[in-house]
Amino acid sequence: MGTTRDHRRCAEECVAMARLSDDDTDKVLWLTLAQSWVRLAEHAERGSLLVTMEGEAASEALSSDQD
């Protein structure tokens, strides 16, 4: 799986393709795809934050066990 930055870059590329498209149906498809990439980036950010929080909680638990 790519990074959040990768996902957002893909979203930007989709928006650029939508701007270049002459067909309204194609524009909608490109923008829908861009929105999906943004959602994936947000999902990855939440997952990353959760892993960080779990790691901090585990570290705190180990610290208090050693006391």
C-alpha cells in the first residue's frame, strides 16, 4: 500500500485529468476517482494514527510494569 502522500498525488493527477477532459462524463469519472483517492489517504492517516497511539499505549504499559 502506498503512503498518504502517494494517495493525495494520485488524487491531484485525477483532478488534472478532469480539467483536461472535454467530455463531461469523463470529468465526473475523474473527479469521482480523485475523491476515492482522498478517502483512501484519509483512511491511511487514521490507521497510521491508531498504530501510533497503540504503540504509545504499549510503551506506557511496559514502563509502568517496570516500576
